[in-house]
Amino acid sequence: MPELPEVETTRCGIEPWLVGATITQVRIHNHRLRWPVPTGIETCLTGQIIHSVERRAKYLLLKTDSGTAIIHLGMSGTLQIVAPATTLRKHDHVEIEIESGSILRFNDPRRFGCLLWTSNNPLDHPLLAHLGPEPLHDEFNGAYLYTTSRSRRITIKQFVMNAAIVVGVGNIYASESLFRAGIHPKRTAGRISLERMTRLADAIKLVLQESIQQGGTTLRDFYNGDGKPGYFKNKLNVYGREGEACVTCQKPIRKIFLGQRSTFYCPDCQK
DNA sequence: CCCGATTCCTGTAGGC
DNA sequence: TGCCTACAGGAATCGG
């Protein structure tokens, strides 16, 4: 399930193929994604030169002179560069062909992803305009978490998963970061000290960076632009490890539900 | 404003 | 073996 490291891994995988390339043809096989693929996006994209492949939060941005394609991978989306005439697979919803004949394919079984188009600054698009800071930027730190959380009564896990607070921290990395920071996921966000928030911000940065280095986390669905899985799964300390021994204290990892989401933690190491 | 619940979707896993 | 159900989750949206 693509979180920030998986999206960044995808971006790195497709960027060298796409930057400077001219789009020769766009085929939409299924418009029915999380939001309908806008009719006419083929015309907007065809003939355009992709001058950069950027990421904001979990959105990928294919920038051209006349506008930007905004792609979100949702739960199960993947982007892959395939050779000309590669057989279409089930759930290949979009194909963007470039002049070399290579094709960028968007595959998404659960269709929680999207492909949109904007002629304006993509950062002003309604979906992107109200996002919080990037977790790997300096503006995201313990002081930021501390000040934005005062008076907030939700749990710290739900707080860091809120994209208006900080982007890119999904269910897996929220549990992993809280474990590394030694903070219980049910703690009230507004009552956590600056010191502990600093540990948490540092843990989030570290976990995300390590995962990007490993090519992301592949649980079931995720494969990068080369069709390879990510290896961060091997470094997960708590996620998906209910009942297994904590890597630090050997006590069994617990699973609870917070806001309808599975949450994993060590009852001994996280207070 | 804040926060919990609901919603979209399909592949997979577990029970019988 | 096959059917049925529960579950997984990003994030917008709705309702209290």
C-alpha cells in the first residue's frame, strides 16, 4: 500500500524515462477511479513534453508546459514503464505512451487512485492546497508537532496520520514511528511534551528515509517502476506482528483498532 | 472547529 | 473444491 516511501520510490523509478519525453498517445481504459479521469485529458497530454516528475505528499506530478497531470496511487495503484506492445493486464486503467514507444502504465485493482489534470499551479488544486508540511523538510519537527497539537484531543497516532498536519505518514509508518519514539499510540496528542514530540518527529523522518532506501514496503500490492518489490517489510518492528516478540523486550506485540485502522505497538516499550 | 463514522473498491484469507 | 464473509486501507465527506 503506497505511502510516501513507495510513492517516492515510484517517482525515482519512472523519472529517468519520462523527463524530456514527448507524449505521443494517451489511452484511458477505465475512467472510473476514485475520481473520474477527466474527459479530454488525452488531448491535454498528447504532444506535451514532460519536463519534470515531482512528488507532493503522496501525489505524483507530471509537469508539462500547458499543465500538470496529478496522480495518486490510492491503496493498490502502481506505475510502471513497459516496453512497446506489452500485453495489457487486468486493471491497467491508463496508458501514457512516449515517442520511444515505451508506455507508462497505471494499474490499480481497487481503484482508490486517481489521474487528474490542472492547467494551474498544482499546489493550488483543491486536493493539494490544504496539505501539511513534508515530513522530510526542516519545517516539520518536534516544535511543529507540539504547537499544532495543543488542545487536540485525538490520539497521537490519528494525529500524525492526518494529512493536514503532516503528509505521507500512513498506517504502517505511523505504528513504526511511534514504536521507535516509545510513545503509546493511544496517547492524547495535545498532552505530549515537546521532548517526546521531538523524538516522534525524528522517528518519522528516520523511518521514512530508511524505507525509501529499501525501496519502500511491499506487503502485497506494491511494486516499483521496475516491477520490483520494496524491502522495508523486513525492517518492520511492530506492523503486522501481533503476538510476535518485541525486538527490544521480547513481550508480545499487541494489535488494537484506532479510528477503524489496525494499530500495532509494544505495551512495554511504548508509554 | 473538532472528531468519529462512513464511503469508495477488489483481492485475499479464513471458516465451513 | 467452492462459496461466503470479513478484512485491508487513503482520504474525502458527512453528521453530531
